[in-house]
Amino acid sequence: MKAFLGAALLTVFSADAGAQEESRPVTQQYRLEIGGTDVVSTYLSPLKYDGSSFTASGQWSKAFQKNPEHVVMQFDASATWRSMRNPARTASMIGLDAYFGWGMAYRHRFPGGFQVTAGGALDLSGGCLYLLRNGNNPVTALASAGIDLTASGSYKWRIGRLPILISDELRLPTFNAFFCPGYGQTYYEIYLGNHKGLAHCGWWGNRFSIDNLLSVKLDFRRTAMEVGYRYSLQTYWANNLNTRISTHSFVIGIIPHGLGMKRRRPNTNYSLY
């Protein structure tokens, strides 16, 4: 009986140790982004509008179960509010858009704390631009779904006893489908059934976009802080209409539970950093 209980306890503790070794914690990052933006939408106006933008975003990453040392999964979500005026400051435009993306990337660690990743992602984005002083076509819708190329590089170092991570994350939409009405086509016509020419196949020639985040993360063990700069560009070109949205943002973020850069790790390391 004692031998049976001993074997059972050994099995339980072995399973618990294995579960801890196999754990793949989710790294959560939450950001607030404030910056300047400029917009050209020839469906609404030939003029460029500029102003400010405010974004709330989140990122959730973890090691992939089948190959945790070399494959990372990531989910991103963001919502942006824009407030802009024309060059003469006589008319206003507002904008609202959201982004969702899920992807996987292969990572490689180099000696000395340098790490790179490369992969792909599926994205879904949508929103609208609203011109406050236009009675005929005051709103244009923005909608896109497709495949992105992703890449990142990061480097770990220390200032005293404080671990620091410098990283650059790039997302490049490559193939997608996007919505664009015809020149002068009203949404009432679309509502009545005129759907021809609304969906378009996007590539770098007519739907070039880029999103790049350069940041510094400070790991305080229980939590981590992020400060960075993001540049975002979205373009649409179809039906002789041009839409261009450019944004420069200051980014500040928090990473609950930290990055794990201060903790002593087991030989099998499934953490992201």
C-alpha cells in the first residue's frame, strides 16, 4: 500500500513539473497611442485634412504548442479615432477605424540577446471617414481583409540591474480584398442594388500599406513598461479614387506580469524573450 501511494504521489508531482516546464505563458501588451494624422479621400474632397489621432491597442502573444522554441502565435486588435480639419480650417472631418489580426511567425535567437522573427498574418480592418460639411456624399466606408507579411527584431541588454528590450515590429499588408465605391456613386445607389465594381483585389500597386512600431520595453519583473513610436500608412486606389491615411504616434504601454527577463528559466525556454 505504501509503495502504491508513493508511486501515485511521484506520478502527480512529475506531471505537475512537466506542466510547468511545458507552460507557454501569454504575453499581454496594452497600449495608448497619441499622434498626428493626415488624410486624403478624393471621394469626399480633393483637399488634404490633418489633425490628431487617438488609438487603444492590445497584443497577445505566446509560443506555439507544436514547436514552442521556434514558432510564435500573435493576435492584435486596435481602435483609432481621428479628428481633422482642412488647410483653411473651415471644414472638419472625423474618422473611426478598427483592426484585427492573427498570425504566426518563425523566430530565431542569436547569441548575445538578439532575436528575429518572420511570418504572416490574416487581417481584417474597417471603419469610415465622415466629412461634416458635405450634403451629398458625407461618408466613405473603409473595409479590407487579407494576408500580411510580418517581421520583427529585438535586442536584450541592461542598464544596471534593469533589463531592457529594444524591438522593431513591421507589418506589411500584401494580398487582400477591399471596398471602394465608384466615382460619384452614392451609398443610396448601393442600397438600391448597384453593387458592381465595389470589391477589388488589393496588392502593393493599389493597396500599399505599412505599420511599423519601434519601442523600448523596461522589465520591472511584476510588470513592464513600453515607450515607442509608430508609423502607419494606409492607401487605397480604385475607380479613379484615392484614399491615403498617414499617422505618426507616440506610444506608451504596459505589459502585465512583465517580460520574464529577470526570472531564472528552466533549460527548456518557451518564453517569448
